Amino acid sequence: MKAGIVGASGYSGLELIRILLNHPNITIDTIVSPSNAEVKVEEIFPHLTDIVTIQFDSLDCQMLANRVDVVFFATPAGVSSESIPTLIDLGVLCIDLSGDFRLKGEGLYEEWYKHASPPMKTLEKAVYGLPEFYREEISTATLIANPGCYPTATLLGILPIIKQKWADPTTLIVDGKSGLSGAGRKMSQVTHYTEANENMSAYKLGKHQHIPEIEEVLRDQIDKDVQVSFSTHLIPLTRGMMCTMVIDLTEDKTSFEIIDYYRSFYKDHPFIRIMPEGKWPNTKGVSGSNYCDIGISVDSRTTRLTVISVIDNLMKGAAGQAVQNMNLRFGLQERTGLELSPIFP
Amino acid sequence: MKAGIVGASGYSGLELIRILLNHPNITIDTIVSPSNAEVKVEEIFPHLTDIVTIQFDSLDCQMLANRVDVVFFATPAGVSSESIPTLIDLGVLCIDLSGDFRLKGEGLYEEWYKHASPPMKTLEKAVYGLPEFYREEISTATLIANPGCYPTATLLGILPIIKQKWADPTTLIVDGKSGLSGAGRKMSQVTHYTEANENMSAYKLGKHQHIPEIEEVLRDQIDKDVQVSFSTHLIPLTRGMMCTMVIDLTEDKTSFEIIDYYRSFYKDHPFIRIMPEGKWPNTKGVSGSNYCDIGISVDSRTTRLTVISVIDNLMKGAAGQAVQNMNLRFGLQERTGLELSPIFP
Amino acid sequence: MKAGIVGASGYSGLELIRILLNHPNITIDTIVSPSNAEVKVEEIFPHLTDIVTIQFDSLDCQMLANRVDVVFFATPAGVSSESIPTLIDLGVLCIDLSGDFRLKGEGLYEEWYKHASPPMKTLEKAVYGLPEFYREEISTATLIANPGCYPTATLLGILPIIKQKWADPTTLIVDGKSGLSGAGRKMSQVTHYTEANENMSAYKLGKHQHIPEIEEVLRDQIDKDVQVSFSTHLIPLTRGMMCTMVIDLTEDKTSFEIIDYYRSFYKDHPFIRIMPEGKWPNTKGVSGSNYCDIGISVDSRTTRLTVISVIDNLMKGAAGQAVQNMNLRFGLQERTGLELSPIFP
Amino acid sequence: MKAGIVGASGYSGLELIRILLNHPNITIDTIVSPSNAEVKVEEIFPHLTDIVTIQFDSLDCQMLANRVDVVFFATPAGVSSESIPTLIDLGVLCIDLSGDFRLKGEGLYEEWYKHASPPMKTLEKAVYGLPEFYREEISTATLIANPGCYPTATLLGILPIIKQKWADPTTLIVDGKSGLSGAGRKMSQVTHYTEANENMSAYKLGKHQHIPEIEEVLRDQIDKDVQVSFSTHLIPLTRGMMCTMVIDLTEDKTSFEIIDYYRSFYKDHPFIRIMPEGKWPNTKGVSGSNYCDIGISVDSRTTRLTVISVIDNLMKGAAGQAVQNMNLRFGLQERTGLELSPIFP
């Protein structure tokens, strides 16, 4: 099968290239980056010399439809929603790594993204691509809205306990910590090396566009409106995301019991690993891989549960999950092309 | 006046040296490190060549009492409590950067530090050295228990709102993030460069010895028992600490009103800076200095308040605060020797 | 085919595991780490949870010979030379990532490694595993001495111009810069995060054991004794090595001509990439991959040539090259299992 | 005395502010940044909140002359040469941290900086501000051209041996390694955190504008034309510069003898520290301070000398040296305001 990647000059697009090059069933046919059209990929990205020998293309939906089976969008907000309706009509599977098709609630996308909403007709077709919770819907989707990085780490960490009703979702406090690749390839003073290095900072407190995404999925999964407290931080490393979640327990459970339940909950999901009691995950343990590692700790003093989940924000938080979704949609083994070990050290 | 430093081969001790060298009223007379006794300081720490020309001494309370006016202990748990009783009897001011004299509650020290309690008679004399809340007691103390880094950042950030009763202390969730100097100079696999670099990790969840310290001060300040949820993380930078605190508001206040109140609360405290609305602090903004920067954000969706406080863990979180305490005790201007700008970049 | 890895609790051993897991023709059968014998690999290395499910074994040559086709040694100096003679007699291919079998000159190994020499009989069988120069010998070897990281980067960068006699080898000055994984997993104050981070340092000036290795290969390739000036530095990153080489040109050549010559020289070698004129390589461009990128710059003012070569010290500088050697020895395509793209960013 | 700083929104300007705030004889009167004129300094640089309470000014030579005794220019190439002629005529001491007045040779500035030369009449007045070699000229100068960072580290390291004629200057090879603050505050893809972190790279090989500066000083000091081979690299840390210099010895000297000679050579220079035999300097050992640490190693195999010199590029490589020059010019103790210890860790 053949794939096209739109927005390949960003980090998620580059990561898609890295994964798909190692995928046994997929060939990268077309790499779209309008600003670099007709330039060889290796001129912009010398690390791909001798590996990717094609040129960047400009965006042409008809051409894409003629040539590829699946198009990945790794584009800024507001871009994919212009082309995906056409591509879907032309019968091409679209997997959108941007936020354009994630929010279904009326007015939510405009409110949080400050862009015009995508067309409702297309939005209705979008399936939320979190395989551990929407595997079946994904397997027949024509448009997959690939989750954001923070929602992936948060939902994988907290949904099992909430669905089991052992914790009170209205008390959920999430502390999100992201490496700087999450801020993208666009330059800013905040991501200038000398100011990001040896620094940690908070940003967009209570205003991050991933908040309504988490809340919509919570509502869908537990049929309840919850307002989530979510704090977002930049941490000086390139790859890696950690969400530390604290929630009030409503049942008297031990760490051991909850770990046991999580292991059973995720037993058919190859990318989720639950840490043993007394151990917590670190981001290096998943770096470069599609794993989400989850640590669990009950604090009997406060009767609160702390869940720590870590992912590589470019893998399970973006490109890796997109390929996992593609595998499911094309009937391949979920792990195909994603059996890369974490890079350690 | 003359100072002695015990435990000068650790990071807090080295930071005391750095500050006191720039202090107009103090001379460093004696530097104690039993394991390096009679070795020149610059042999172990070449960066102090031509700056510190004395040798390390072994620990001798009588000698210290004869020579210095104040002794700083920057030692591991269980060390200072062996010498401080003697030194106090000999009339020397002691400022203890370790945790030995911070916890007053019966059995608390043994429980959390796994060491024998210090003698009760001495413990009773210890004043908790958080100047913004115990300035008067400090000014006449014979023994100052210098606060831990996490408690400093947490208490400075959250006490004003709790004392004002605009927030419910039982809902306090703290997410603590520390640079690696907080883990000390002792080697471990976790602090080995290749495993700490490009990594973030959680540790000691719900078990950190700074938790009872925070709770004791809360009780002392608001006369109420509170169990605090506190998660601790290692972040890949050398210096810097951030505490992100989320708490339920009990009064309908805006960010602007709370910022205004904090500014008024801390108006006579030169090391506390409150960020303007919509801005949050970062650790580089206080690095190398004794400042604590605090950012405030009300989330009207959840009616929760987020407070972010940052310090340099070796300065306001250890050595800087110790010198601030010494200044108060000796009747000097609180800022003396501490007017170092943050290092930027 | 089946492989055994001895010394798998170091970084080169872990990297062998990462590569071989992705290799289509090899199964990892046995992982030896005497100090961890009978412990599950994932207990020591949680990042391998669900990926490597076997236990560490102790070292038993007969058992290895019964079970595997090739044994990789990723051990400290002095270890492999004790077992390899036996394994070779038992007919098992040995690939040694340590320095034990690299130096053939009498007394050289003792002098530079401060260990007893390996048995001469076995040493004579050892083939130097730099495929770009010893491909044929490798293809029939029973024992492959995998090159050191600095020699790999240096020799790949400088041998073509020296063999062509366009530069004077006696004038060669090499400035080597290594990330900290090159210093291994063993803890030391120098590799303690807080002291390695935000620091660069020189070490072992003129005394690094890779110097005689470079000189022996130079002699073998150009039949001339050369004393190389080699300075070694630790740079604060985990993976990556750069050698900056300056040498006097003896022929009046332009950068363009030399680049052209290098491209022709390496045209059949898939892991060598020569940068275009005016571009120089960086270590991130090869990180996680087996590439060696080489940049070339003639300074017409000084009539000297600067060659910059970069590798991932754990890949082309250790485990990647070892697998490349194994491929050649087993008649597989040289790139098999090594077609991993660099990790960017 | 009062100082003005032009170009205070770059890193060297900020470092001048940090130093001068701690200087007992100087008040910062005016901070010029035309693009930020009339904005409070703390709005652009929150780390200076409560510390610097004035606004940025626009550039007005007459106003500066009326208000201050010395003006520091920490501006990009081509800026200071427009104002300094006027300021000198108005009798204000000018210290220029840019390269505008460093090169005296005809056409050299245009060739290497790609800007029009400064007026010859003013250029002739410029004194090269390397105090260890031009202390007397500095003490009466009206215009001080503050050296570049690479020339400072290189010349301090190599001039003693060359002036003594124990080494052949035509064989000098310099490998320069700079932290990223050396690349300034202006954003670029190369200094974007995610691409600079975990990376090292070479740049401007043989084309760096500091090369002719080094060569001019060499000519001035030893009356001989020398072409220097100079390779420049970006290293992933914020502050710190290391120059590794290799040179052919012409006399048979030991490391010990050369160290002894260097110590004697620099005995009246408080900021130069010579490491003992077998020890080499690291950049953390001088970070935040005005020291230049120098390590020396004779390689008897090659009869070459390796000299390693390290500085904090923003201190001895820029702002610290500028203040040292001001002290000399104003008849103050050379160390005044510069007795800051290195920051460790």
C-alpha cells in the first residue's frame, strides 16, 4: 500500500517518515510540503540523505487520490479541514494528526482553536483514533482524528479507573509536562535553546486546546460532564511527555488491586505497560517507541490515587498512534511497523 | 563576623561558600568535611582555585565555638543533630539546612527520615526558618531549622490564599518538579548523566519527607490538620524547582484580585515577586538568585486556583534562605549579600 | 540464526539488543550478565518490559556454543580475552566490542590498557572489523575485533585522503568529542548529571587507548609509522561523536575535488554519506542510525584540509558496526537490520 | 560613576547589567534598545523585575554624553561604528563589545564582516582590550575594542608559549567549541531547542570573523604573519567556551616546565588560572565568572603541546572582560565587581 504525508516538514511528519520507512506493508509515495515543493527532501533534512530520495510535492488532492491509499495530515490547525472533505469523497482514507476533526461539540473548535469549524458533514464521519477505546470504530473509519498528545497520555492513564467508578472524575487534577518537540518546529523565543535549556515553565494554564478534547472523550466514555483542571508545562528535553494525575478514590482499593485491574483492562492492548507496585515510569523508558507506560500509587493518607502516564509525544502522542490506527483500519496486526524498542540511553 | 560551614562538599555547602564570599559582613573561617580533612578545598573543587585557599577541617565543636559566630550545617540527615546540641550550649548560632530539626510532631522524624529523633530539648529551641512567615522568631533564635526546598516553594505559594480562607486547604494538590542538584552530589544510577538527561521521572510518590514538613507548617499557620497530596518529579536540569499547586476556591475571586492580594501580602518581603496576570514564572528567571516567583491563575470553569511557584533549589531552597535567616538573626538588612541577579541566560 | 550477548547490562549491549530485535534473520537467544544472573532482563531494564522476556544468564562457554551461532562481547577490557579462545575452539563466531583483540603490536595492549595481553594464538585470528576497509577479511573471520568509536570516526574520515597521498599523515591533528554514553554505564563524579550537564571537559589527553589503534590501522593501510595527535573531550549529550581532523594538503585540491573523490571512494559503502560543499555534518543527523556522515573543507589560506566525521558512538561506533560485521560474515546484505533512520529531532 | 549600555536586549548586554548591578563604583544610568524604547526593562526581561526599574531608551549620543561616564556597546556588527565617533568627540569612554573596531588591517573588516569599515580616524584610536597583554594601553584609552570570545580563549592560551619561542606558531591548530549563548538571542533553526539539544555541529569552517582578529594580535605580539587553522563548533550548553590548541614544540620541554612558565607569565593577572599537571579545565569551573582556566599537556610521542583554555563566553569572553577593561581605564582594582565565584554546579 502507498501513503502520502502532508505537512512533512514538521516533527510529526518527519516521525511518520521514520516509522513508515520501517513498515513492511507501506511505501511512502508522496510527501507534501507546499513551501518546499520541488525541493529534494534531503536538502531540507540532510539526515534523510540516501534514505528518502524523492522531492516535496505541493498539495493536490486529485493527484493524491490517484496515487495513495492513505493520507496522513501532520499540519497546523485549519489546514486539513480544507482538503479532507475532497479526499474522502475521492475514497482515500485520511488520518488527521491535527486537531481539526477532534471536537464535535458545537462551537468548541472555534472557541479553543480560534479557527472556523470544519464542515459538519465531514466532522460527523470522524472517528477518534484512540485504539485502546475505539478500536472497532477505527477499523471501518474513512476519517480518523488522531488524538492530541496530552489527551492520549491522560485518557489512557485515567479512563480505566473512572469507567470502573472507583474514583470521582470531578476531582481529577492533571499536571502535564511536555518535552519541547511538542511545541513544534516553528521558532520562538521560548523554544530558543539558550532560554529553554536549564529552564522549566508553565504555559497556557487552563487554556490549552487539549482540555475540551479530554472532556469530550470523558463524556463519551462515562456519559457525564466533567470539567478537568489541566496545567501544562515545558520541560527541557526533546521528546517525552508525562501526565501526573491525582483523583479522589471512592472505593477503598490498594495500589496492588488497582494495578491488577489496569493489567486486566489493557491485556489485549500491546502498547500499554503497567508498572509494578512501587515503580513509576520515566519518559526515557518509552522514547522512540509507541508504548504508554503507566504507574499507579494509592496514598492511603489522603485516599487519593496518583496515576503517572508517560509517552513519547511524537510516537504514541502523534505519528506512532497514527500508524497504529492505519494498521487497524487496513486489517494489519496492530503492532506492524511499530515494534521499535525504546532508545536507551 | 565569621562563619563555619559543615558539609561543604555537597551542593548546598558549596552554594553557601559562593554566597558568603560575596557577603560584606561575613568571612568564611572554617570549612568542615571530615572525609576531606586537611585537603585543600581547591584540590577537591578546582573551580575554587585562588578563591578559597584554606583546607577542609574535621568536625570539632569546641574549635568551631572558639572561632566562628555561626555554623551552617549542610549535611545528610542524622548528622547535625549530633553536634548542634553541643554548639548551642557553647553559644554558637546554628543554622541547619538538613531536615533534622524541622519536624516537631512526636515520631514524625523517625517515621519519614528513618533516623533516630534529635534530642527533644534541642528540638524545642529550633525555629522554622521561613522568613516570610517566621521573621520575628528567627531574629532571636539560637537554632534555625532551614526549610526544605519543596516546602519553601509550596508554602510561599499557597499560604497566603489559605490564610485568607479563600481556598479549601483539604483540596490542595501539589505537583513538585526538581532539577537534579536537589538529589545531591552522591552518585546513583538515576542521576547518571546518560540516564537523567532527556528523561523525566517520578519518585517517592506520597513518601517524600517534605510532606510532613508542609503539613506541620500548615497546621501552625491555620490551626488545622491537612493531608497534602504531593507528587515529586526529577526534571533534567541542574538548578531549579517548580511547584504547581491546584486548590478549590471557596470565594468567587478573579486572578486579578488574588494577584493584588498576594502583592499586598508580600509587600515587605524583598525576595517574593508576584507575576502579572496572564504570565507564569519559569525557573531560569530565578536561577542563581534568592527570589521566589509566583504566578496565579483562576480557572473559572472549574472554580479552582492554580498557583505556580519557582525557586532556585540551592538558593531560596537552601543556601540563600540560610543566609537570609542569618542576616535577620544578626540584625543585618535581609538582602545583604543576596542581591545577586538571576543568571540569564 | 541465534545470537548471544555477553555484557548486556552496559550501553553497547543494550544497543545490540535494540538492533537485533529489529533484525529479520537473528533471534536473541542468550543474554549474559553474571552479576544479574537469573534476574529477568525487564527488572533491571524496565524499558524492555514485554519486549525481552528472558532472564540474564551467567557466562558458560559450552552452553553458548550449544545454543548460538554468534556471541557478541560488550564487556570491559580484559573480559572477552578469557572466553573467546574457548568459544572459537567450539566453533562459535565471536564479535568483540571491547578492545581486547584490536592491538597486534607487541606490548601495546598492556601499555595502553594496563591489562595482560590476550593469548597470541587467538589474537592472530582477530580481524579488525571496519567493513569499509576490511570487508573481505571480515567475511571469513572467526573472530572480529570491532573497532573503537574514536578510531571508527577518525579512520573513515581520514583514510581516503591519506591513501590517495593528497595529505601528509604526519601532520594529522584529531579533536575528538564524545557524548557521555561513551563513558559507559558505570557511575563516576564526572558523569554525575549535575556535573556533566552544562559542562564540557577534556580527558586522557594523549593517553587514550584508541590512539595506538588508529596508528596500527594507519600503518596497515599506508605502510608507514605515524604518531597521531589526539585530544579527547566529553560533551554534554547522551549519544554522538564528532572527530574534527586537520591535516596538511600535499596536493593543490579544492573542497569540490576532494568531496568528489570521497564519494567515489565510498560508493559501494551504504553507511558513509559525504556532505555537499559548504555543509558540515552534525551528530543528530546520524543519531540512532549506523551512518557516518563526513564533511570536507579545504582552507586555501593555510592549505590545510579539515574533515569532520560524525557517528552515533553506540551504533556505527559500537553495536551497529558489530551487526554490520555479523551480516558480512553470515553472507547477509550489509544493511540488514540496520536500515533504521536517524532519530530527528 | 555612571554607565550606559547600548544593545541591552542581547545576552552580552544582559550580562553587563548583571555584573554592573554588583559593582560598587558604577550605577547603570541608561539602557538603550531602540526597538524596545520606552518599555520597562522588566516587561521584556521578567527576571529583572524589582531589580532594574528603568525603561529602555532610544539611542541619543548627546543624551548619553550628558548622563554617563562610559558607554558599553553590545550591538551587532555595523552599529557601534555609527555612534562611537560622536561619543568619543563628546568625551565619553566607549567600550565596544562588537567587532567593529577590532580589525586594523586594510579591508579586513569588510572582507570578514561584510559591512563597511568604520572611519579610519576613530579606528586608529581603538585599543584592543585584552588586559593581560594590553593593560597599559587600556589604562589611557578613549575607545576600547573588547576582544571576541574565541580570540580571548585562544590568545590567552597560546601567546605565552609563542612569545617564548618554544613552539612554532605556523603549526597552530585551534579547535573552538562554543555554547549556544555565543550564537546570540536571535532565533534560528540551528538554535531551536529541539535541534540544538542532543546535537553538536561544526559551522563557518575557516570563515569565522574571529580568525583575522587572532592573526592580527599574533602579528602584533610576535611580529610575524601567521595563518591560523581554526574550526568552530556549537556544543549543547548555554554558557561556556573551550579552545583546544595543538602546536609543534621547538624546544624539548616537559609539561611541568611549561606549566611553571605559564604561572610565572600570568602571576600578576588575577583572572588566569593554570591547572596542575595531569588536570585539564572544564567550562563549568569558570561558569558565571571572569576566569580563564588553562591546562597544559606535552605529548612526548609527537613532540606537540596541547593547550586547553576555557572561559565563560559571556564573561571573560564578553561582558566580564569589558568591565575588567573599564576598571583598568578608571584606575580601579582590576577585580572590582568581578569577584563572583563560578556557579557550581
